[in-house]
Amino acid sequence: MRAIVITRPGGPEVLELREVRTPEPGPGQVRVRVAASGVNRADLLQRRGAYPAPAGWPADIPGLEYAGTVDALGIGASRFRVGDRVMGRVGGGGYAEQVVAAEPEVVPVPARLPLESAAAVPEAFITAHDALFTQLGLAAGETLLVHAVGSGVGTAGLQLAKAAGARVLGSGRGAGKLEQALQLGLDAAIQVSAGEDWAEAVLRETGGRGVDAILDLVGGDYLRGNIRVLAPRGRLIIVGLVAGRTAELDMGAVLSRRLRIVGTALRSRSRGEKAATTAAFAHHVLPLLGEEAVKPIVDRAFPPEEAARAHERMEGNENFGKILIRWSQ
């Protein structure tokens, strides 16, 4: 089969399309012929040598999510049949024509959802659902702030929160992305630009009260503003660190307002934990996707020969929604 291989740590140019051995499904696994693979920031870090794949996954083939059709079953795998349309997450190896996955982490693709678009679902929607509802307990009538609302997880979180009856504010650096987010149902857009105080804008939009919850996909010094705009008993979950790993924390504000700060990462969780997040997603989100109440937002799909361009687009923050690698027409 063909796969996109990291030939050495470095920039997008180190990605190379090569022929590699086709994987065989083991006990309780399914093999999927991939229609499209999702591109994530973790893939960029892995390519640079800063985020190695977990044990048991290909060290040189990135990719955390896919959609396609089942083409082989391992011993004991019984939930799916050959030919079924499926999608899911893996610990690595997703940038390939075929991928092997544990059956509990595979879910069916709703009939109305195009197979290619389904590759934009697993990582974004499972991450957003787990963060907002399992960990933060977001409820109807609450106000949520999403940083980097134009990203894959950002657009998923926005839609899921709106479907649950929350009010959603979203931040971003580009006016164009914020306008697109408004068309998805965003209640208020907060443009982050040099010399302007985004936290003050959030407080204005909330009448000085602040927000109940924050989905932070940026990290870094956004922490200072996050603490400032959280309402009493507010909750913050940190999902991404594109702006940096460190920041100053006002612990007095955390104590006096009884704030809660949570960090999360899916890739490092146990198989049991991953299966649980997948099951929760399947129960709560698959019906919404099937009814088209929420939808994956696809920015662009690149052929595998242009994987480097896909990475360059993500590194340049040019995308609104998910970038895909298309393996079949």
C-alpha cells in the first residue's frame, strides 16, 4: 500500500509518499481501506520529532484519524462487516491507504455523511465532546468561549455547544474565519489582534459577568485573559498549546472565584479510556451528524502527493475547519 512517511525530523519537505507493507488486523481489530485522512497539529509535531507515536504504532507514518470502508476483520471482530463505511481514531499510521484499528474505537459513518467528509469528524468531534461535556459539564443556558474557533476542534465545539443550548463566543485572529464562524451559529466574534484586549471584549459581550466555560485550543499567555473572564465557578479546559507551554497564573483569582482548570489529551490515554470517549461520542454525537444538526467543516482535501502542502497550510493557520488527505475519488 501507499503511505506518507516521515523520512527524517524536519519541515513539510521531509514527507514522502512510499510503498510500505500492508498491515494485517490482529485479534479484535479491523482493517480499513482509507478514503481520506484528517490532518492534525499533532502530525506536525510528530514530523518535527517533538511528539513521537505511542508504543505499538508506526513511528514514521503520522495520522490520527481516517474514514473508509472495512476490508478485513481480525479474529473476534464482529461488530462490522467487510464493506461497511466507518471512521475512527488511531495512535498513528492514518496517512495510508489502509489502516488497522481496535474495533471499540471504530464507529459507523451516518448514511447522509459523505465518506471523505467523515475523515474530518473523529479527532475534532470526539475531542470537543469529551472536553465540553464529559469534563466540563457544559449545560444549556451557559456561556462558552472557544479560542481558535475556526480550527477543526473549534468548529466542532461551537456546533456541539449550540446544539446543547449554550451561548458561544469565539476568538480568532482572522476576520474572515470569524465571519465563517458566525455563519455556523457563533453568537459573538472576538478578534484577537496586537494592541487590543480580547479579555475586555469578552467582558463587554457578557455584561461584565464573564463566561461559564472556556475551550482553549491556543494555550500560552491566553491563560491570563482566561482567568480574568471566567465567571465564579467557571471552568477552563486546555486542549492546545500552539501559543506556548508556560504562562503566569493568578492563583488568588482561582481560589476566590472557585475556578477549575483542566488539561486534556486523547493520544496518551489508555485503550479503555479511548474506547469510552468513542462510545460517548457514538451515543451523543452520531445522531446529530445523522440528522445533519452538526457537520464536519472541511477546509481543503489534498492528494497524498501534496501532503507537504497540507502541512504548510496548517502551519500557516490558513485553514477554516479540517484539512484532509484524499486517498480515493
